[in-house]
Amino acid sequence: MQYRTLGRTGVQVSSLALGAMNFGAIGRTTQDEVTAVVDAALEAGINVIDTADMYSGGESEEMVGKAIAGRRDDIVLATKAGMPMGDGRNHRGASRRWLVTELDNSLRRLGVDHVDLYQIHRWDPNTSDEETLSALTDLQRAGKIRYFGSSTFPAYRLVQAQWAAREHHLSRYATEQPSYSILQRGIETHILPVTEEYGLGVLVWSPLASGWLSGAIREGRDITTSRSTFMPQRFDTTIPSNRARLDAVEQLAEVADGAGLTMIQLALGFVTAHPAVTSAIIGPRTTDHLHAQLAAADTVLSADVLDAIDAIVAPGTDLAAHEKHDTPPSLLDTSLRRR
């Protein structure tokens, strides 16, 4: 396992982080299965666990809390808030009112007195940077969080938040958590240059592109991955963007074979090769999935392999641009761009 410094925090974190989105109802996992995955991950040298309040309605946090009981100090524990938690009008977002309440809920579910990294799950256009940053700074000073970060923010919002922290003499976001894979490289054009400029740690999610780069999806095979069962439109190969992904996967498989690598090693080795990336978040449902991904922990891709990847998916290119999560709201909601 490789270790890197998380932004400018001085905290050493593993180059692979354990994501807990599949823990609970979403991944149909039991507590025993979750504990087994956590045990194996820690034994392999992973020291970061990333979850969120909304994963399976809080069940993921509860399962993580039980799995890490008695060894909290060995783990860099991260969670997130901001996505809807129920139907309550104010049970979401990045207001002081909600963050103060929901952090206490997360700490209770996790069974801990603090988290190492508390992340705003999505940029909240209804809340000012000063409001959010002041709440997070107070929670940090109270000892309930050590650092705080953003997740899937547009690049201009990352910059604005850094300036707001400076202007109002508040603590700043220390990390960003964007989506990044060989098939979705758009963050190379805007997000990663910003994180490098401001010294942010970067924890990337979906490095296997929702399973497209797992090795299970190939030409001529039925797509039967777990993700495809509840997101079929993302895997319908009659859709041009999905056809483009499948064509790229076939070419990438040849590159992997030529280099003596699995597709998973190629995919994870690619994202962790970027100098702006601190860790890649993997989200196994089973220990078998975990071990297949741990095989990439020490993968270092040669320049020839990286050049071959660039020839298949050009730098800065998203093969499924409509699936981006950091699109400005005005591009998605017509009422925000029309009078």
C-alpha cells in the first residue's frame, strides 16, 4: 500500500480508501459481511473509510461504527452531509441549522465523538459560503471534526469558497471529492488544476466508472452488474454514450492485457497516477471484490501505458458528459437561465 499526505493537513492516508456506499440496503450487505470487508481492508493497509449520512438512510454509518469499534484511532474516518435525509424541508443542504444537527446524528450512528473529515456532499446554491464555512469552523473548534472538505463541487465554487474563507477569517475546505475515471476525465480540465493551486487533498470516487472498468462488462456479454439492475439506462448500449464507453473498454482491455494487468489494476493505477489525486475510493460489496481491487494497491503504470490510455480517451474528456455531477444548476434548470 502506498501512502500520501492529504492536502496540506499532514495526515498520511492510503492511496486506496474504503468507500462504504454499498454497506447496508444499497449493497444488500449484512453486518458480518461489512465487518469482514473492513477487517480485510485494514489488514491490507487501508486507513481511510469514507461514508455518508444518506447511504442507506444512515445504515452505512451504523455498520461502519460497529465494524471499527475498538480501533477508532487507527482510522481516518470521513463522512458527508447535505443530501436529503427524509422529506423534511430543512433536513438537507449546508445551512448551519442542518449541519450542526446532522453531524450529531452521524456521530451517534458511527458511535464516535469526532470524525476526521466532514464533507459537504454537494454544493448547496441556497446557502452562502460564509454560512457553511462558519458552521464548519465552529464544529472544528468544538473538536467534533478535525478537517472539512467538499464533494463534487464545480471548480468555480471551490475557488469562491477558498476566497470566502480568507475574507471572513474562517477555516477552509481541505479536500475535494470528485468523480474520476478513465472514462470520465473532465475534472482534468478544471477541478484538478484548482485543487493543485490551493493544495487540496483529492479523494476520487467511482474510479471503476460504476463497474464499466471492472472487467465484468465486455462486448458480447450480458451486463449483469449490481449497478445495472437499478440504473439500467447507464448500461443500455443502444445509447450512443454507452456505446462509446463499451468501445473504449474493449480497447482498454487490450492495453491491460498487453501490460499484464487486470482492468481493475489499469483503472485504479490510472487515477492514482495523477499527481493531484491523493486516494481512490473503492466501494466493494464483498471481500472478493475487495481483494480484486487491493491488487491495484501497488500498481504503477508506465508512460507507454498512460500514453495508450490517452489515445483511447483523450485527456479532459467525459464519455458520458450528461452524468457529470458538478454541472452548474442553471444548465439543468431552465428557470435559472431564463427570465
